[in-house]
Amino acid sequence: MAADEPREPTAVTDDGLRLSSTSRTEAFSDGVLAIAITLLVLDLHADVSAQGSLLQTLLRQWESYLAYFTSFLTIGIIWLNHHAFFERLRATDRALQWANLSLLLFVSFLPFPTAVLAAHVGDPGLNGRVAAALYGLAGTLMTLPWVFLWRHLARAPHLFRPPFDAAFARREAPRAWIGVFAYLVCAGLGFVSPYLAAFLYLAIGVFYALTSQGWSSLPGRRRRPAPDQA
Amino acid sequence: MAADEPREPTAVTDDGLRLSSTSRTEAFSDGVLAIAITLLVLDLHADVSAQGSLLQTLLRQWESYLAYFTSFLTIGIIWLNHHAFFERLRATDRALQWANLSLLLFVSFLPFPTAVLAAHVGDPGLNGRVAAALYGLAGTLMTLPWVFLWRHLARAPHLFRPPFDAAFARREAPRAWIGVFAYLVCAGLGFVSPYLAAFLYLAIGVFYALTSQGWSSLPGRRRRPAPDQA
Amino acid sequence: MAADEPREPTAVTDDGLRLSSTSRTEAFSDGVLAIAITLLVLDLHADVSAQGSLLQTLLRQWESYLAYFTSFLTIGIIWLNHHAFFERLRATDRALQWANLSLLLFVSFLPFPTAVLAAHVGDPGLNGRVAAALYGLAGTLMTLPWVFLWRHLARAPHLFRPPFDAAFARREAPRAWIGVFAYLVCAGLGFVSPYLAAFLYLAIGVFYALTSQGWSSLPGRRRRPAPDQA
Amino acid sequence: MAADEPREPTAVTDDGLRLSSTSRTEAFSDGVLAIAITLLVLDLHADVSAQGSLLQTLLRQWESYLAYFTSFLTIGIIWLNHHAFFERLRATDRALQWANLSLLLFVSFLPFPTAVLAAHVGDPGLNGRVAAALYGLAGTLMTLPWVFLWRHLARAPHLFRPPFDAAFARREAPRAWIGVFAYLVCAGLGFVSPYLAAFLYLAIGVFYALTSQGWSSLPGRRRRPAPDQA
């Protein structure tokens, strides 16, 4: 790329709105998501220096592996969704930048409730319940920015690459709402059974894995010539 | 890109100054900023293994969440500013590279005063005041490179993409000075009330969030056809 | 790149399969691999604060350096393989994305068995054997996605750039199987001698280093005009 | 970039040598360097939870700030050198890839001797001397790959972009040798005075900062129309 050549031009819409190309936003988001997903392993280290049988220590902390795998899958899916989401955009505006930053905030935060869940899900009494509920609350916060992103695109469809449009954004929004409510319900169930909630967080990950490129990728909906097939 | 094709050419000005294209500098800076922002979560882990009520432990460390959120917002804004800054450049020179490295130095350092603030802002006596002042000092150091960057561009406007020019650099410089003085004042206020200072650091973040694309993005200034609107 | 210009277009094959360009997948994978390889150093810090002779402390933890170097070499090679692998692709599909994510999952996990190996390989009794076997198990899991990747490409050769084809994928697959079995055998040998297994993990790294661009890079096979020479 | 379009083509020289474009190598190296430079801050956290006066604790660990700043400057300079180095290349080969990986190995390792230096440089007796010597040894290992890189380019000048050539590589090689010997001498001086060595490591960083774009950037040599001025 020649140093004098224009790069990442910004466009101005009729109402003076400032638009930016998406490439550096994607690079920064990729960085944050990649680091958050890789930092998860640091919480597996804590108990290794304990005395006694290493095998028992390794087996006893199975909740740590479950929490590690759940959060890895969850962040991995968020990355896939993020990737598919930005592939459909031709530009970003300020509202979208802030929604993206708040998504990154809550994803970066996830290693903390993951560590709390791993350390306390098996605790008797209130502690296990609090740990399970905290993870669900973090999941809710992590899903809310998607609701905002889709709603914003329904009102600002000029940010889409054709053929994606406001109708497409309205069709995708419910998937984000489902996540918000699923995490809230599980956070509540965590007060009944922390272990049940922990496994349901994994199940939410699997659900999103199956729909990571939009509704249309669910079995039986693949043939419809919707815009997301183009 | 063909392996034989020229890539990232460097230009030489009449006085033999060496210019580099900005892309790899942006990639490295994105990496450092993304890592610094994501490492902040590691300081939330410390107190989780404490005995007793998990709920009380989680609620008691609210200063940690405040410090985490403040520093996340601050680094996020620096990234937005950095992004907007480099979008206006067509090349870098050595002075700009070193100013950028010193910016990255102080941003990378921020997790340390953040951890100190979180752990000690509530301490009675001198400790809380020192923790609050340290954060303000770190904020001052983190803002100084921006003063240098804008002053340098005022004298080296050939690094800008048109239509940005020396006059634009001179108009933007005060925003950096405001940050320097705001952090210094808050560091001083930290000796009066550590908690007041902690909340003011958050307020500084909010101020910069509202002006992250330059002065012109403040309400009421949006219509002026300044270069940063192009 | 103009904001209105199509970017990273996706292609649709006759059966409606969705293909994505590989660039952002490579960027995310590079991020995860770069972080995992750099986090390894954090486990060298643990014992430094010990009392007594620093020189003895540094020398006594030679297993930590061995484990560090082995895992650094292993992840470095996986990066080289990953790089060479994606250079041969023109697109990804969903199966390939998930195989890649599972590869990243097990690579991100590697710092944990590395730390366990470093801390316990010299333990008498069962602990040393468990530590050695755990590393081999992690290595096996880390190699399995490659088996899947080559098998998938043998059935989906349209993802290759020419001249790479299904026959090429079938020729490369055994190299992944060798890794799976080598790590399994070493995990078993770890129950006989933990130190032997630790050195064999290093030897596996060296073997892959010598073949990191495919079979053809082994001495004596370089002149054959196979597709991987193009 | 169209999914069908050739990307990052590899060239084959007359003797069948495989060449790769440099872009993904640069991306991975940028990632490792950015992470290593940002992880340095984690070692500043250790002593903060100590009892007593926070101000005294902060002031007492001035060696930590010195070590942090020295290593940050050193890695920052390596990044600048790495950037300038790869800007002059049109392709990489396997020897260059391995030399680059060994450079990344020793840079990733640097946070460990940095932590040891910070914690022990002030220790009486042998411990302080060992800590100082260890840092110098790490510096030596970190500089050796540059010797190899320049020697390799002197023999493989086809990897250069014109007008850089074998003669240029031979002119740059001594700068790497100077680093090797400077770190070795300082490691030796560390046995006389650990503090002297610690400040000399900083001085080495400053020396490389002044010559980070090649010899010609030293004052008084700027006007010579050498290839690195083009």
C-alpha cells in the first residue's frame, strides 16, 4: 500500500454521521477475544502445588475443567458470531463502536466469574449458589450488547453490505434475546442447584454453536433463499 | 500480495527524513492495548479464595470493580483515540514512533496503579491517599505523549493525510493538555479524599469518551465543516 | 479499501455450503497461538521468591526450563504448520472452523500440563508418572484436530487452492496420526519413567520441526515435483 | 480479497528453495512481542499486598521499576528493529523462520530474568550477582539470533527487496555482535557490582534506541546515500 494512497476512507452520510471502515475494529476485537480465551487457562494452575496425590488433585478439580471448557466454548462462539456479524457490515458508526467495546468489556470480565464458578460451585450453602448466579449474570451482561447491536442495525441499515437489510436485523435480534433470558433463568436456577446451572451454561454454549451463523443454519431452514445465504 | 511487489514503501522527504507507513505500528499498538485491557481482569481474582461468605467477599471488593471499569474505559478510549489519530496519518517518522512507544509504556503500566488503587483506596491514613495519587500520576504520564504527538504534527504536517494540517493539530492539542491537568488535579485531590479521586478518574474517562473523535463531536459543534468532518 | 467495496466475499457451492475467506480465522488463531506461547513464561516465576541460594534455586528448577522449551517449540511448530496449512486453503467452511477452534482449545490448555510436568516430573511415586502421562494426553488431544482437518480436506478438496487436492490431503494425514500415536506411547512410557517421557516430548517437537512444511521437506524427498513444491 | 484470488503466493528459486511472503510471520511476531512487553507489568504486583506503609513499599521496589523500564525499552527496540528488518525483505525461507522463532523464544523468556533481577539485584552476597548475570545471559541469547539473521542474509540476498544486498547485510552484522559482547561483558560485571550491571542493561537499550534503523541513523552518518536511506 503506497504511503500516499488513501486508506480506510471514512464516508459521511447525508446527516453528517461519521462512518469508519471496520478493519481495525475487527483487529482490536480479535486481540481482546483471543487474549480472554487464552487467559482462562491461568486459573487451572492454582491448585497444582497442593500436597498429596497429584492424581486426586487433578480429578478433584473437575469443576475447573468444566468451567474452563464452558467459557472457552462461549468466547469461541462469540468470536464466530463477531466474525459473521462484521462480515455483513460495510462500515461502523460511533454507537456500534461503543456497543462493541461494551461487548469486549463483558467478555474480558468472564475469566473472573469463571474462576469463581470453578472454585465455589461445589461449596455447600449460599456460596455455591452465589457462584452459579454470578456466572449467569455475567452471561446476561455479555449477551445484552448483541441485542443493542441488532436493534441499532435495524435502524441504521446503511451500515450493512447488501443484501443485508433492516428486515434481516429484525430477524436476528430474537437470538440475542434468547441468550439474555437463558442466562437470567440459569442464574435463577443457580439458587436451586449450582451444578445444574453450571451444566446449563455449557448447554447454552452448544445452542449458540449450532446457530453461530444465524438462524438459517439450523437444520431444516437451510434451503430458504434468505439474504444470509447469499 | 505478490512476493515481488513493493510493500509498505517508505518515502524520503527533502531533508532525508525517513518515513514509514503506519500499518505495522497500528498492529503492534493494537496488540499492546488489547492485552493491557484484558490483563486487568487478573486483579479481580486475588480475593476470591478467601474464607467465609462469598457474597460478602464479592460485594466488599466493589472498589476492584470500579477500578477495573475505570481502567477498561480509559484504555478503550485510548484505543479509539489511537485509531482516529492514525487514520489521519499517511506516514510515521522516528519521533512519532518513540512517542507512540512511550504511550504504550504508560498504558501497559496502568494495570499496576489500578491494582494498587483497588487494594488500597479504602485504607485509612496515608495509604489510601498514596494509592489515589499514584493512579493520577500514571494518568498524567499516559496523557503526556498525546501532547507531544499533536505538537510534533503541528511542526510535521506532511505526516497527515489531506485535508488535515498543522492548524488541525493545534486545535486538537488542548484536549491532551486538559487530560494532563485533570489527572494532576485529581492526584492532588486524592490527598483530600481517595474515593473522590477514584470517581473523578471515571469521570475523566467519560469526558474523553464524549470527545473521542475530536472536539467537533461535542454536541453543538457537529455542523461546523472542519477538516475532521471530511 | 473503500468502505463501499466488497470485502472478504463468501462463496456458495452448489449444495448451498457457506464458505468464508480465511484471513480473520488466521488472525484470531495467530493471536491465540502467540498468547499461549508467551504465557508459558509465567510458570517460571513461581519459585524465585524462595529463600536461600538463588543459584541453587535457578539450577534446581531445570525441569521447568525443559518443559518451557518443549512447549514453546511445540506451539511454535503448530504455528508453522498452521501457517503452511492455511496458505494452501482458499476458503474455510464450518467443519474446518470448529476443528480449528478445538485445536486452539487444546493449545491454550497446554500451559496447564506444562506447569504440572515442570512441578511434578521429579516427584517420587505416582505423582511424577501422572504428570508425565497428563502431558502426553494433552499432546494427543492437540494432535487429533489435525487428523480431522486432513480427513475433512480429503472429502472437501474445493477448499484447497490449486494445485493442492484430495490426494495431497491423504498423503499428509499420516503425519498427524504419527503424532497422535507418539504422544499416546509417551504417555504410557511416562508410567515407566517420567523423565524419559519428558525428553521424548521434546524429541516429538524436533521431529515435527524437521517436517513442518510437509513430508517433502525431509532430506532426500526434496526434488520430487509434488504439489507442495509449487 | 476474492476467495478465489491467489493470496500470499510462494516463489520457488532455481534450487527449489521454498519462499514465503512475510506478512503472517510479522503478524505472529508482533503478537508475541506485544504480549511479552505487556506481561512485564505482572511482576510489579507482587509486593503490593504487603503490610505497612504503601508509600515505602512503592519506593522500596524501585529496582522493579528500573527492571520493568529496561525490559520494556529492550523489547520495544527489538520490535522496532524487527519492523525495520522485515520491511527490507521480500520473502522468508525456513532458516529465517527458525532464526525468528528462536528470537521470539528468548524475548518471551525475558520476563523471567527481569523478575529475578527486580527481586534480587539488591541482595547481598552471591544472589545479587547471579540475578545480574542471568539477565546478561538472557540478553546475549536474545541478541544471537540477529547475528545469524544478518549472516544468513549475506548469503541469501535474494530474500531482500532491492536495493538492499549482501553488502548491506555485512555492514549491519557488527551491530548485532556489539550487542552479544555488550551483554556478555555486563553479565561479567554483574559479578563485580549487580547495580552497575542493571544500569548498563538500560544503557544498552539506549544505544540500540539510537541506532534502531541501522548505523546510518547515527548523527553525522545521515547524509551518506547508503541503501538504507532509499
